[in-house]
Amino acid sequence: MLPDARDYATLVSAFRWAIPPRFNMGVAVTDAWAARAPDRPAILEAGADFSLKATTYGELSRRSNRLANVLRRLGVRPGERVAILLPQSADVVVAHAAVYKLGAVALPLAALFGVEALDYRLRDAGVGVVITNAAGVAKLAPVRTGLPGLAVLSVDGADGTALGLPEEMAKAAPDFAPVATGPDDPALMIYTSGTTGPPKGALHGHRVLLGHLPGVEFAHEFTPRPGDRFWTPADWAWAGGLLNALLPSLYFGVPVVARKAEKFDPEEAFALMARTGVRNAFVPPTALRLLRAVERPRQRFGFDLRSVASAGEALGAETFAWAREALGLTVNEIYGQTECNLVLGSCAAIGVSRPGAIGKPVPGHEAEVIRADGSLADVEEIGQIAIRRPNPVMFLSYWNQPEATATKFLGDWMLTGDQGVRDGEGYVRFLGRDDDVITSSGYRIGPGEIEDCLLRHPAVALAAVVGKPDPLRTEIVKAFIVARPGVRTGPDLVDELKSYVRTRLAAHEYPREIEFVASLPMTTTGKIIRRELRDRS
């Protein structure tokens, strides 16, 4: 955890990692608190009327022990993969903790995944058991024909094609001796979002939870503090939802609000935060931009947020400024990847915050902008964001892909594939994925700044910018725009938007082509899939 200091230089110089020789994530997020305060609320499930159903640490401990016994009876052994396909609920925590206690590997799957995405991950990971609900059982039906050995446990009970988890757990003992795992023993596998190619399984050890703690403390302004209560609209199957919010909060003893939602509704999100007493939120930039459509949210809903962190895409200066006005606080932007998450961040409480920047290295992490030869880039020189190993938050390897694992590193630098620049005060600005940076007439252009500029225009709801091949300029800037409701799109608005960017940024950065679309292709984690947009250009 962070030292007891409130200035960045001291936090960095005084921080030391203390990774124990034995550590189990399942024990840390359930049993450790159950032994001290079994009745302490852990998960608060919000119903349709925002009433809360509490699950205590004691209940999580007993239920996860029973499930661990069920899984062992089904033949799951340490190191084997167990998939979890569930919406936000206490069942998710029970499943994760049980898998970790067993020494197996949890594979979270997003509820929005289609059949092909599920089939790919289940096959690639060699999953033997899936824990899901009735909706998941139905979605898995076409997949199971090609995976005859796959066992399915449903939290909604047996239905002839799946074992009923409640029935199986009722027959299991409430006591379980957790496997004595070490910090480097495999515990969790999360597939990359696949923005630049087929998803790869990033395998993490139990230490990944400990590696996230200083970043969560930093971005949420020294949590845990009295009254803290977390919520995120992000699927808990995503590294952001699971490791930036859920598991660290439970480790700290901070209750987490769970909400089952088919899609993100801005009005409902504000109502939820107000009615359930949310004090700390992790909200991806795409969701924050959708929240901008709600007028006067503080006055209308009366929420009492203490901290908001955001990651997944560049936040942008426009959304940063809106949040200060509309939410009454500074959003702390953070940065990381599935392979090595939450390594750069902001903490407005101690003055580490800058519009358009993803922050500075979180205490305990060494993150830099480097050149192709591994040397450090100069101030304001474009390079690749990289993280130095060893690092407790860093992945162990890509699942069954040793060559891909090796090429992820340049010496001791883990290459992110993200372009960025560092300013004279140590702040890093994210420009885009290597493939996203546009080369036009000799200029290297990051899409984020142009997208942020377009978002300031009152006609624009969402924007994505890509490079389109051009025989004269190598590439030209092309923008895909989702207009706000009621806005008339056409040539006049195209000209207006081009001029808007040209006069505010630079003549070489304005979009020479603009296409209006109903929606943007996104991953389940809310990242724009610019590869698809480039293919359509």
C-alpha cells in the first residue's frame, strides 16, 4: 500500500513492494475479512428500484468454500481453467474466490460476447467448466456441441443441460482448505480486447491483485476512507471492472455496488449513484461521454461522489473539463493494459492531474516513453509507452503463445504498442495505438486530440478518427461522427466541422473526410475498434 504521504515525490521515493511468499487472491477478498468482520457488507446488489441486497464477507467465504468443493468434485485441479460468464452480482465474487482457493485459473467472459467470441476463448483456453446463469446456458448451447466435455454450472438451477449450482453447493461442505499458492502461481486469464488482432489470453499470477493496490489508492485519492463505496458500469469480466474496481475494493474492505444492466443508460447511472450512496466510481471514457447528455446532473440527482477514475481510451480535455463542471470533481485518468494494468495515473488530491494527460507513473511502477532501440525518448518526442519488469502487476505470459510473449518485450521493457509523449514535468500523453497514429504529408498525427476537438462541437456525440490511404499524402485524416439526436447532418455540417478543427488545431490535422454513422464499432470494454473503421475507409 502507499506510504503515509501526500506529495508525489515522497510517495515515489518511499514506496516499496512487499510481496509475500504465499498469497491467494480468493482468501484475500473473502476469508481475510470474514475472519475479522464476518458481518461486514461486501457486495450490495441494486434492484430495479435501487434497493440494496447485501452479501457479507462471511457469506462470500462460506459460499466460495462450497463452490470450491463442488469444482474439486467435478475434477477441477490446480492450473485448470474455469470460465465465469455472469453479470455483476455476488455470484461473480463467489466464483472467482472459489477458483482461486482451488489453485485453478479463472477466465472471466463478458456477458456481451457472442457465440463466436465465446467459442474461441473456451477452445483456446481449454476450459473444462463454465459457471453461468440461464441466459448463459442458452448462449452456450451452440458452442457445447463442439465441446462435449464442457461442464456447465448454472446459478439459476438445473435445466436438463446444466447442473444447478445451488443444488450442488447445498450438498458441499462449507469448509475448504485453500491451496497454498505463491504470488507467481497462475490465477487469472483475461483475453486482450482484440483491437489490433485476434485476442490473446494474458495469464496473471495471484500477485496481480497486490500490484493493483497502489494504483487504486492513488486514483481514488487514498482509499479506503470512511464511507467509501465503489461502483463501475464496466463488466467485471474486463480488467478495468475486475482489477480497477471489484477485487481491490473487496481487499480494502470497501463495499461494491453491483447492478445488472443490459446497456449503459446515463440517467439510470446518475440515479443509481445517488440512490445507493456511491462515493467512488470507475467509469470508462465512452460512458463519461454518454453522461454528458444529461443536463445539470448534480442538481437533478444529488449524488455525492468523492472520486472518479477513468481508463480504456484517452479521456480528452473536453470530457475532463465537463466532469469538473458537471460532477464537481476532477476525473483521475489512469492507464494500463490487460497485460500490465494501472501503471500510470492521476491523483488530483495531491495535484497530479493535467487535462489531456494520462498521468505520471504510479508509485512502484517504472513507465517511460522509449524509442525503437529501447533508449528513453526526449521530452515531447513521440515514442512507445513501455513498462519495466519485474513488476507485480505484469502478466506471466500469453497463453500458449511463447513467441508473442517474447516479442512483447524489448530487454526489460514491456512494449505496450501505444504511442505517447512525456512532457517536462513527467506527465505522459497518450496518442494512440501504433497502428492508429496517422502519417500525413510527413506529419505524425494522433487521433485522440482530433477526436477531443470534435467532441467540443455541439453537434457531435461521439467521434473516431483514422488514417485513410492517400497516394499524395500517404494518409489523410478521416473522421467518423455520431451526431447528437435531432442534428441535421449533411455537407454544411461537414464543412463546419472541418473548419472547426482546422482553426482550433492545425491545418494538417483537420479531417479531410467526414462520414456520419449511427454508431461506432467498439469492443465489449468500450474501446473503439479503429481497425474496422480503417477497413471501411
